[in-house]
Amino acid sequence: MAITLTQEEKSILKNVSIPPRPEVLIQFSQETKKPEPNIAQIAKILHSDVGISAAVLQVVNSAAFRRAREIESIDQAIMTLGLKRLVPLVKAVALKATVGHNSSMAVFWEDQTEIAECASLVANALQKPNLANQAYMLGLFHFVGVPILSQHFDDYEHIINLAEAQSWDCAATQEMTDYKTNHTTIGSLLAAQWGLPKVMVYVIYYMHDVEGIFNSGELEGVGLDLLCILKIARHTVFMKKNPDSIDSEWQAVQEDIMDFLEMEYADMSDLILSELDQ
């Protein structure tokens, strides 16, 4: 399975700059991939970037992770969470620091952070705690193609307006018409370039192309679990902000999600209501 690019997409992507990984993330990734990672060196690497280390502590102490005691240092975070759980969080906050550094992106990242936190909670509520950290990272990463495209196309605001009026499913289709690519392709390419797990790259790529996705074989197992978690989190946050509106994106996939998760309407409603109360 691989991401397929049309010739038009390949041409236009030559003019779309995908942000490179920051040096601290490169060093962090190199050390964590060693057969015997040096914990002291990993802590030193993270300490070298005050913004990233502070953001990591903010995340691990957020409501999404419900810690009885506050984690006060990067060293403590490494020892408490372990590297396997810490790696996706570091990548997530590094992305936010890299792509969201200007003030115009503040509201966008507030929304993505809320989705990320909700996704982590949903993973736990579905009795899939092993996916909570990946769900958080996916929540932050999945829409990164939007700010990248908005920086390259002066008329991109009409896409955002379309998404608000109808849905991001419709907006993704319009992006292909207008720009010959869309935010899911850009987001998945960035995820691949930043070394995210392949399953997450594909979830981002297919997140609006959901018709038949649960039977197509394009996503399997963990990928479908993460897609369900992401869609539930997006719907929950949508309902928080638009309680009287219809979420077309959710309507397009809710029955397939409930079938896959073997949930009844009442169970799904209870899950969403519990998350709305968080």
C-alpha cells in the first residue's frame, strides 16, 4: 500500500514546501531508535529546546492524560511514560512548534489541540489505552495540510468557508478541483517525511475518502481503530462548538464506525455525551 500521486499533484507539490523536521527532533529520533537508547542523552536533547520540552510537559499534565501527580520535568516524563509513549508526543508538539509559529495559526492549533486531547480520551473510553498517545499525535497531525496549503494559495480562504458551510469532506473534493491536490495528501506526505508510523500516514490520507473504507483493505486493524477514534473526536469537538448544527462528515461515516466497533446508537451517544462533558 502506498500513497498515489497524480502527475498534476507531483507538479504542484514542487511549489509547496513541506516543513522539515527540526534538528532537535532529528537528534531525538536518532537516539530513540538505537538498540539501547541513552536516557540521559534523550533528556539532554529535549532540554536543549525549551519550547518543545515545555510543550511536552503541558501535554502530559493535561486532562487527556489524567495524572494523579503532576510531572515536573522531562526526566520524570521519560521515566514515567517510557520512550514508546513519549515519542509520539514529542513529534506532535514539535510539529505544532514548526508549523504553527505565527499568530494567525493560534485558533487553528487550539482546535487541533482540542481534537487531540479528545482523541486520547476516546481511545481510553473505547478500552484501547495502548492507542491513546498515537491518537493524540494523530489529532494534532491530521489537519496539518490546511495551514501549509493556506500559506501557498492566496484564495484558500474560500476552501475554509466551504468547509464551515458544508464539511471538510466537500472541501477536500474542492481542493482537488482548484489545486490538483488537497490537505490530506499534503498532511500524509508531511507525516511520512517526519517519520510517523505508516498506519498514521494512511489514516490521514484516507480520512475523507471513507466510503467503503472498512471493507476495502486500504486500512486494517489499528488503522481502522485510529480512524474511528479520530472521527469520533472530530465529531465531539464539532458538537461542542456547533451544538445545533448537523455534522455532515460524521453522518457519512457514523454507521460504518458503529458497525466496526460493534456499538449501538445508545452506546455511541453515551460515549459522545461523556466526552462533551469533559
